[in-house]
Amino acid sequence: MGGRRLAGHVIELGASVHMPRIGCGPAGGEWPLVEPLVAGRLAGRGIPVTVYDHGEGA
């Protein structure tokens, strides 16, 4: 599910998003590149977002 679709569902439900640093770690992404996408597509629309660190190097 893309960020825009997710945002629409979250807004419709009046919910918030709780997630790990998606796309990072074993996936090979870097949080400084992923974070602006999360901020723009979710937090930028007023959706509360909580990001958790899990595993080694957190």
C-alpha cells in the first residue's frame, strides 16, 4: 500500500501510524532518505506517526 493510500485510510479511520524504520536495516535503505517520505505523506497531512527502533544498532 502506498503512502497516499495509507494516509487516506488512516484519516478516514481517525487513526495514527506506529511503525519501525521501514525500508532500512536488512532492506538496505537509509532512514535519512526514507524519513522525508514518511513526514510528507503522513505527518504532513496531520497524521500522528510514531517510529520505533528495533534490533541491533537501534
